[in-house]
Amino acid sequence: MYLFGLILSAAIGLSLGLIGGGGSILTVPILVYFLGVEAHEAVGMSLAVVGATSLFGAYLHYKRGFVDFSSATLFGLSGIFGAFLGSPLTKLVAPAVLLLIFGVLMFVVAISMLWRKKYTADKTPSKRVLWKALAAGFGVGVLTGFLGVGGGFLIVPALVMFGGLAMKEAIGTSLFVIFLNCVAGLIGHASQSHFDWRLTFLVIVLAVGGAGFGTILSQRLAANRLQKMFAVLVLAVSVFLFAKNYAGLF
């Protein structure tokens, strides 16, 4: 199980490279059920893994000119504030409840990925709306600090609708925003928990390696089909989390 968990760690980055995100939603379940990490500790470790992998992904997009740092700063500042506020909330929730909440989030993400329309590269972005951009950044930041997820499934459409970015820029920029949020959330968790930094570093190396490999594969495989397959996997994991933790509440 431990070895399989390490293999799945590479899949976190592989998803990032192939479809521009999504893998972070699997990080906490992998850490808890395959690598034997306690749920609260897994949230903090997830922030380190997701943050490092997102930074690497942002760099790959930056080299192609698809990172808008002005929008990243706008979303990132409000997101950092939200992540600091969200971090202390993790300890207030029992492990079973935390994983159930995670299961609900995974279910929402999976349905969103299965049903949302395919974005096109030439889609005309909306005009930037400052207060909506700040509100969206703050909300995703709270989610990142609380559950240790990147929130790219929310940041990308928010950058298009409220940040005035085209889709390709939104994907690259969202990765940098996720990195900023994860750093803030990790600082908040580091003061409350002790992490297995050796295991964290190992998972980071595997995830970043997977991201690099996924970027190469993305040139040859249909991203839309891969997204649907990944969504089905996320949906299956959400059902597993419900089944595993629901009985623990009673």
C-alpha cells in the first residue's frame, strides 16, 4: 500500500501536467489511506506538495508566456489572507468529519469536470471586476487553508470571469495563485502541527516529476478525454470517503 501510495503521488503531478490541474484533490486521501498520515497532518503536508508542484507548473506556463503576474497578485493577496484564516479551522474538525467534507468537495469537483463545457483558447475573457476578483481569491484561500487543496477548479473560471484573462493565461496564472495560497496555509499549519518532512519531500519529488512527464504527454493525448477519465476517478474516491467515514460519525 505504501509503495502504491508513492506511485499515486506521481499521479498528482501527472494530472497537473496533462490537464492543468486537478491532482491536488487526491493528495489528502493518498496521504491518509496509502501513506498512513493522520488526517489533520495530511492537510498541512498537502499544502507543501500542492504548493511545490503548482510552482513548477506555473514555471512551465511562464516559459510559454501564460502567467499574468498582475492578476496573480490581485487574487493571491486576498487568497493569502483567506488561507491564514482557514488554516486554524482544520484542527476544530474531527478527522472523520474533515474527510467527509473533503468527500463532498471531491464530488462537486468531479461533477463540475464531467459537465462543464470545454473551454476554448480563443474564448473572449470578461472585463476585470475588482471586488469580485478579491472575493473569489479570498474564498479559494479559505478553502486552501482549511482542506489543503489548490482550488484550481475555482480559480481558473474566476480568472476568466472576473480577472479579464483568456483561458490559457488563466490556467498558468491559477497555478501561481495556488502556490501563494499554499505557502500562506502551510505557514498557518506549521505553527499547529509537526510534519514528516522526509515523506513530504519524497511526495513532492514524485509529484513534480509527474508534472514534467505529464507536460510532455499533454502534447500527444486529448486533454478533454483525460479530464473526463480523471473526473470519474475523483468521483470514485469521493464515494469511498463517504463510505469509509460516515459510520465514524455515529
